[in-house]
Amino acid sequence: MPAQSVHFAVPPKRTLTWRVHASATLHIHAAPVWVTRARSPYDHWLRPGETLRLERGERIWLSTEADMPAQVTVTSAWRPPFAGARRGIERVAAWLALLTLRRSRDA
């Protein structure tokens, strides 16, 4: 399955927040990163080369105490633009076809 990745840097001594829109994998490339998840009592210290699975809808906070930026990649399955809208339209069309079929049988 195709994947899409977002690469970014976490500046030293700063905290970034990220809302996960699709289940993904967080991969750390340079400098340890501290990851805090909303609604979780646990924090994660990830070293370069380590990964963490992220679930759709969760919010995370990323920070590093290193003197250099931490390089981070978030990778998720690729979805074509407007895939959700297209799927919704297909469901409505299928429902209307079923409704039409039922009405034609009743007539």
C-alpha cells in the first residue's frame, strides 16, 4: 500500500503539538524526542531509530532537550484526495439504488 510521509524538525527546547489525522508511525532520526499523548498517563522518550505507533484522532506533544533539532517523520497510508467524500457519495448512491429497487418491487 502506498504511504505518505511528513518530515519535520522539533526545535531545541521547544514543544510542538500534532493532531494525528490518520493512524501513523512516528520515526525519530536525530536527537532524543519526548512524546506525550493526550489521555495517556505515560510519556515516551524515543531515541534515534526508534518508532511509536500513533492512532487516528489522538493529540501528541513532541519536544527535545538536545542542543540540536530532532528530525522526525510521521508516515501513514496514502489516501487519494477527497477519498472520504468519494466514499460517502458512493454510499449514498448505493442507498438510493437500493431504495429505488425496493420501491419498484412494491409498485
